[in-house]
Amino acid sequence: MSRILLEVCVDDAAGIAAAAEGGADRIELCAALALGGLTPSAGLMALAARGPLPALAMIRPRAGDFVWSPDEVEAMEAEIAATRNFGLAGVVIGASRPDGRLDGDVLARLMRAAEGMEVTLHRAVDLTPDPAEAMDLCARLGLRRVLSSGGAATALDGASRLRQMQGHGATVMPGGGITADNIAALAAEIPLTEVHASCSSPLPPPALRQVREFGFQPPGARGTDAAKVRALRHALDQISASRPPG
């Protein structure tokens, strides 16, 4: 039985623990998942480095698009160096041109900074108008894993494009709205080797009302839920068990 790898994105110490408790295989380590994930703090990197799961740090210095200024590229190179110094397994990167195409020049610089580390291309790929061109660029740059929703709001909605992205020399890791309830439907659409999910639930309201009123915990705040990780892990194992041998 070939195990389908489960990566869970987390943005705090509780998330690291919940991902491990629920049976994740790897974590994508971020800050501010509500913004799509930013570069995690030095303290969170240090904590993840001591944890039981391999961790790939998101390298994204701000919210918004992925069109980076020269100063931001330098900042990302420094963030990659910090990730290496903490001993994490790798990084998650992405860079776009103003028209949405991947920026091969910036990606090449980031790949050089991350030499010898595990690297995932993040969902900047979902902005590109030509996914086959993007995947061919990834192959030339040596990017071996691409996280994508298939250019849609969810991976299930983007399954057709995800199929088109396969076969270009990199693993396509679906991500976006994946849960234990819909993973079987996605597996019926595309072959799965790795999946990416948040497995999150709403956080309880803060004990002090000022925490909410002052904006210290935004409305809709969510956290990694070990039970949801466990449920998705179980669903993936059922899918693996149902596959024909070989």
C-alpha cells in the first residue's frame, strides 16, 4: 500500500503539536495563515526544528501578490538562510510577473539560496495563465513539488487543471479546501501522492472582550484541529488501501 503524504499548514505552537498528534507527515510552517501564510518568526522556526515532523517554512515577506521588489527578494534570501540555520527541512517559495506568469529570474535566485534544501512552489502558480508553461519552468529550475488548487477556489473545483499540470517532472500537491469529507471525490478525479490541508476549526472567543475589540484576535480566527488532521489521515489511508496493488 502506497501511503499518501499529508502536509498540514500551521502558524503557531499549538498547530505544530496538533499536526503531529493527528498524524500529519509534514508541516508547512507559516505566520498569519489568515493572510495565506507569511514567513514564520525565528522563535517558531526554532520550535518546529525541535518538533517531530519535517517542516518547510513559507518564505513570503508580506501579504498581497507575489511580484517582489529587489529589496523583498533580498529579504527572502535572508529568510531562506535563517531557515537553513535553524535546520528546517526546506522552504516554500513563489514569484510572479505582473501578468501572473511565474518569474523565472526571481525563482532562480531563491532556488540558489535554497540549494540542498527541499523546496515547494506555492500557489503563485494558480495565478499563471498557462499552467503547462509554468510546470515546464519548474522542471528547468529543479522545483520538484508544486502546491496548487488548480487555479480555482478549491482543489476539487480545479481538478481539471490539476490533471493538466501533471506529467511535467514535478509532483503536483493539491491544496485548497481539502477535508476528510471531500478527499475521496478528489481522489476520483486525480491521482494523489501528496495533499496539503489546513485542517482548521474556528478558535473560541477570547476570554477578555478587549482582545476581540482591539483587533488582537480577528473575526473568524482559526487554528489547527488535531481531530480534523486525524480524520483526513484516516480518509487518505482508506484511499490508499482501496488502490489495486502495484
